[in-house]
Amino acid sequence: SNLREHQGSTCVMQGWFEHKQLTFLPGRNTRPVWIGTHFSHDAREMIKQLYATSEIRFTDIGCRDKSTMAFCQSLGMVSYFSRCLTLTFPRRSEADASKATNVYIVDCPDIVIKHLPDKIKDGAIIMTQRNYRHAPWQDWKKNKEIAAQLLEEYHTKAKLIITTALHCAQPCIAMGIPTVFINPEYDEADRF
């Protein structure tokens, strides 16, 4: 539908929606703009039930992955493959890239690190991004600031990223940082 015709607020619905309840759905006076959307298996089951029992319909769903797009299309939703918005981060300049000296190994289990060449491991910064100096989950402003600091660190200092974290790999790829992504076996394969 046309944004000008909408009389409420608009909300960009970018994310991995995993809830077993449809608490992530916006209210009736909010127009959702779906982009970079992933519905987990639990969310898909809830959406199927909603479609079977309600008049509510989604449209124009920008899907992060082809599995979500296929799911949406199976219900008759108009959807397209948008990928994730983190892939739109600005690319760093060649001058910035030439100053980067650090190798980051992010959220990699010991079995992965064990198999990396010594010349990569030696001096590498081994860290977890999943719990990177997070403020309490309710403090969105502080968490946004922490995420911006981490992205800036990658932008200015990373010459190579090796990670199992999708949301480390994608913004780093967008910024032009050489990135090795290893799909963790515990994660939903259809997200990638």
C-alpha cells in the first residue's frame, strides 16, 4: 500500500523474528515495512495459524534469506529477497583499509581455532561478539552505542575477520573487510 494513504505510524521490521508468540507484530495503526526479515520455525508456525484463523495479511515482505521468502510465498504473501540491512553499511576507503592491522576471530569455537594456521592465530584478537560489553538488554541506547563502537573498531582496525556470527560477517563484508564466515552447525542453516 502507499505510505501516503496510511494514517498511523510506520515501523521498519528488520530482524530475525523467533518468537513463539506473535508479540513482534505491530499494532493496527502501525504500517510495517518488512525488510531483511527472517521468520524462525516457531514464528512460521504461529504465522501459519494466524493466516488460517484471521483476516490479517502481510504484503511486500523483504526477506533476509530464500527460505523465509519461500515460506512467505507459500502463504500467498508478496515477498522478495532483500538480504539483511547490515549489508548496506558503507564501504571503507582504500586508505582506511591499508591502515588496518588486526585479525579478529569472533565467536569461533576451539575446534575452529585449532585448525587455523598459526600465522593467522598468532597475534589475533579472539573474542565473542554475542556478549560484547552489553548493557542490560532494556538499555537500547547504550547497546546501540556499544554496537557502533564495535563496528567502528572493525572498520578501522580489522584486516581480516574469521567468524561464525552472521551479524559480524555481514557488516564486515559490506565494509569491504576480508571475511571468512563459518556456518555454525547449531544454527538454523536456512538463515544463510
